[in-house]
Amino acid sequence: MKNRYKLKKQIELEIANRRKIEMKLSKVEVELHKMRASLRWKIGNYPYKIYKTKIKMYLPRHFFLAINILIAVLKKIAFVIKESVYSFHRLYKKHIPQKLYFTIGIASYNHSEYLEQCIQSCLAQDYKYFDIVIVDDYSSDPKNKEILKKYETNSRIKIILKDNNEGISASLNDQVIHSKVNWIAFIDCDDYLPKNALSSMALYIEMHPEKKLVVSNRIEIDESAKFLQKVNFQKRFHEKDIFKMLLDGMVSSHLKVIHKDVFRKIGLFDQRFGGTHDYDMFLRVAFYMPKAFGFINKYLYYHRIHSNQNTLIESNKHNQNISKIKKEALFRKKVYHEDFSKKVSIIILSFERGERTKKTVNKILKNKDGINKEIIIWDNFSQDSKTISILKELEKKDGVQVVFNKKNLHCSGGRLEASKLAIGDYILFLDNDVEIFSKTIKELIIRLNESPKYVGVCCKVIFPDDTIQYNGGMMRKKEGLVTFELIDSGRKRSDVIVEKKVECDWIPGGATMFKREIFKHIEHDIKYINAYEDNDFSMLITNKLNKKVVNCPTAEVIHHHINYESIKDKGTRKYTLTRYNKYAFVTSWVHFYKKWGLIIDDLFVLDLAQLKGASEKDIKNFLNNASDI
């Protein structure tokens, strides 16, 4: 009992002594915590344990004071060095050619009282490697044209006068398209820049080459250019999750400097969102290229607040746009993060060319895009034994169904029958020589869901030499004649103009997705034999269903056309003879006329029908006398 009592007293005494020591060292602990927090030291658990148990009790209080003084001195030295480097850099730039070249894009629409100040502020930049593209969006104020005329002879300035009003997003896209360099600095015509705007941006970009969209703070002024307030975005753009930060609230810096690689990856400004276009662009960049965001903590833009401002006049519309932009951003995230449950049926028509079909299917299966899909291969009576063997091997793969049809139903008939087997919410028709990428299907789904009016969407189809085959289609009608054109055909893949979203008149069917619900109301016309079936189907959508078809520049595919194939085997030769059959083209041309009352103005078919150079009257006589299928 005595030993137990003695032990208890010793424990109590030891606890009391420890409390005294802890009280004495509590201030030291607080100072140490402040020091570690201010420096953001990454001290591991084990070293910190050693420090806590073996070292901290021996450190004098003056140690922490000395550390704070040392840190303050080092910060001051760092600041002086940084400013010296900046000053030297600016001086250095005046004596050697600068690498970065900018286009300053000015969106001009009325506000003539501010336009000249805007242009002059751009010309007065202390950084001299830039040009200016001014796009006037059909201003109703005649003074805009008078002012712009003064600058027509200025070698730095290119002026584009539009003959109809298309909105701010279209003007910005025109600035990008007409810029000959990679970096574009955007400014509104009622605002202006301080002299160091471009030089500050150039220095930041050179020091941060990974940044592709750079923004700054702004100074707000009134109608007479009097100071109102400074707006600082540092806190917001230093958030770790830029996408989440933007969802929490709209940010518009007004001065934005963007590299063309951004547009090549995510597309141009969306013309649906005039006035809120920046918000949509920023959210897309934050989703696809979060590390591309750059922020310079300087006030490089004077933003004017005035009564005629579009953002004030159209505030209700802008609020609706903001809501839609957020909704689309969340849907995009849902599709990409494998939280999308709807199914896609991929229909591939096969006729000979087995090796190419195999490559197309294997690439689809290799792309782990998280989309729930099935693949239906409809073979139009291939005779090549190698092709049949390949198809039988593909049939063994999970999610692949092969139909060996006993008759060649051609393109339209094959799609009609294969679509009846599809169970997906979306049907993607894919030629058997088309290579898709991991994001292709996702981008098509996102584009289709931008509007309930959209029921069909085509990919941007690229040849292996990076030349665009098509990016949608347009139709020109004139006095009973119709011409079908391919959007962007012949352009290079790197041209930013090919990133433009368009509501099309028709869409080619080689890499095209439709909402399956439309097949309850319309179907492919089997009287077309390898020609004009896509034109006809698109016209059914627009005329009968009153719906729309669109392109999707961000959904790219490579078309391995037979002209780019180095090996022409027996199957390929047979495919070529069947696909480009003279009778098939002329018969389809006749059927289109009988159905729609329009003559397709196609020199290739006119030549096949021996009508090249014939009058419209002779062509009509031929079509009227020809028998339909």
C-alpha cells in the first residue's frame, strides 16, 4: 500500500512539472507555429517529432525574432532583385528584336465618342511588336466609319467593315481568324489600355511559356474617364480549382490575351453567348486546359462604365446566358467524368476493305472513353475471303455485332436496316475507313445537347495529310438549282477558321451522330445508291421535323480515304468500282430531282450523264424523261 501511494505521488508530481514546462514553452510554441505557417515549411512528421522532443526547449526567444528579421531582409532583397531584372529586361528589349508579336483586336460597335481614345491607346504602347485588327460589327453610328477611315493608311492597322450585325462573339472570332500571329489581345472599343499593357504581358508570357490565356486586373472609369475603382482578380485566379471558382461566379477581366492554340483545342467564341462570351470561354479553358490560365497582378486595362453599355442594357439576357453556360459546363463535366449513362450505337457499313474495318473497330475499342456503346458492323455482301475472315474475328469481341447481309443494300439501305438493330440513345454512323479519337464521341454528345433543336451533328473530317475533307455542309438554292458545298474543304487543320461552330444546311454521313428518336419519324431513302443520301436525310430533318443539324469542330476524325492508301488489294479495287459506279450517281441524281424538284448543280454528275455544257432546259428535259427507281 505504501509503495502504491508513493508511486501515485511521484506521478502527480511529474504531471505538475510537465504542466509548468509546457506553460513556459507555450509562447515559444506559438512563435514557432507562426514561423512555420508564414514560411509554409513542409516539415515531415519524424523531423518535427525530433525537434519537438529534443530541440525546442533549448531555443531562446530571441531566435524567433532573429528569424523574422532575416526573412524580412531576404524578402526586401528579393524584391529589389526582381525589380532590377524587370527594369533590365525592359531596357534590353529596346535594343534587340522581341520574340513575342501580338495582334490587338478591337471590337467596334457604335460608342464613337470613345473609339479614337481606344485606338490611340493601342498605338501608344511602349512595346512595339504588334499590329491591330479592328472589326466594325455594322455600327449604326455613322461616326464609327468616319473615325476608322482616318486609320486606313496606317500600316499597323487592318480594318474590317461587316455588312451585317453578327454580335460581339463573331467580331472576336474575326479578329482571331484575320490575325497573322499567335497571340491576340482583345479590347472593347469603349475602353483603353495603359502604355505598359503589352510590355507587361510580353514579359509575363516569356517567363511563363506554359500559359496560353493571360488576364490582368482592371481600373473602372466613368463616361468622362474619371477613376471609379480598382478591381483585383488575384484572389480568384489563384484558386487551385479554376473550374470550380468560375462556376461559383462569373469573371470577366475584359483584357484577355489568348494564344491561338487555345482556339485550336477548344474552339472559337460561341456566338450564342454575346456579352457573356468570356465566361463561356473561360469555363471551357478551365475544363480542358486548366494549367493554361495565367494571371498578372497589374492593372492593365481601363474599363468604362456608362449608360449605353450593352452589359447593362441586356442584363436579363446575360443572366439567362450565364445560367445556360453553367448548365453546359456541368454537363460537359458529367460526360467526361464517366457519369453519363446513355448509350451510343456505332454503325459501321462494311464492303470489302476488311483490314481497314479492323483498324477502325480496334481503335474504337482501344479508346477507353467511358462511354457506354455498342458496335454494329453491317456487311453489304462482301465476297473477299480475307474480309469475311476478319469480320468473323471482330464478331468475337465484346460489344461487337456483325451482320452478314446476303445483298448489297448500298449506303442508304445498309444504314436503314442497321439502325433498326440499334438500342442506343444516339446513333453514330461511321465509315469503315475512319479513325476516331478518345474524345470524339464525347464532343459529339455535348454538341448535340446544346439545343433541343439539334438532332444531327457531324465531325470535322480530316485527311491523313492534315487537310480538311469537310466540317459540315451548306446548301445554295437559285431558280430551281441547288449546290451542296462542304464547309472548310481543302483548308489546313491548323487554320483557326476551321474551329468555327456552324448550324448547317446538311451534313455528310461518314462520321455523323443522330439522336435515335428521330428514326421514329424519318428514315433513309433506299432509292439513293451511294450518292446524295446524306443531303436527302438532312433535308428531311430540316423540312419534315423542323429540327437542325450542326457541325462539331472539336470532334475530329481521320478519314483514311482510298486515295491515301499505298496498297490497292483486290477488295479495295472492287470497292472502288462499286462505290463510284456511273449508274449509281446518275440514278441518285434523278431520284433527288423527282423527290425535291431541285436540280443538283454537280459538274461531275452532269459529265457522267453527258450533259456537260447543256442548257437548264435540256437538263430538265433529261430529268423529266428519266425514269425513277
